[in-house]
Amino acid sequence: MKKNYLYSIILMVFLFSLNTNAQAAKSQINQSAPSVIEGLNLYPNPVSDGHVYITTKNDADKEIMIFDLLGKKVLQTRISSKELNISNLAPGVYIIKINEQNASATRKLIVR
């Protein structure tokens, strides 16, 4: 009978420590997640004239990275205006990642 109580106590301590570790990991993930860019607009999409316009609520400097569908970085630049020249990109589907201050957003970009 004493063994059963001992096993029960050990099991409860083990489960409590797992729960505590899981909650700590979850709060750490939530704190490190980047915030989204407020008021982000990306237009026109699909792009046919070689220029895409990126506007946000803050309208601060933006770091732009464009990847092809295989994950290869095809363009990286920094813009302070809202216009981005992508005339050197071949027609296709791309992923555009936009970083502004401490916020980040990823969108699909179609070039015709």
C-alpha cells in the first residue's frame, strides 16, 4: 500500500513539472513571435508594369526580401518610399517578406 502512494506522488510531481515546463515554453514562444505590420497594403497584385507599391500605417523604412517558390532569395533591398521596382523579376509566383521596425509580414506576389 505504501508503494502505491509513493508511485502516485512521484507521478503527480512528474506531471506537474511537465505542465510547468509546457506553460513556460508556450509563454516564451508567444513573447518571441514578431508582430504583424499594421495597415499593410501590397498593390497591384498581380504585377504587370514592374512596380509594386507597399504602404503601411507607420510608413517607415522597410526591408524587402523576395523569394522564388524554391526558397531562393532573388531580391533583397531597403525602401523608404512606397514604390518597389521589380522589373528585373521574371514572370511567376514569388513570396515577399516585408520587415518594418519590429514587425514582419509575408505575402504571395504574382508577376506577369
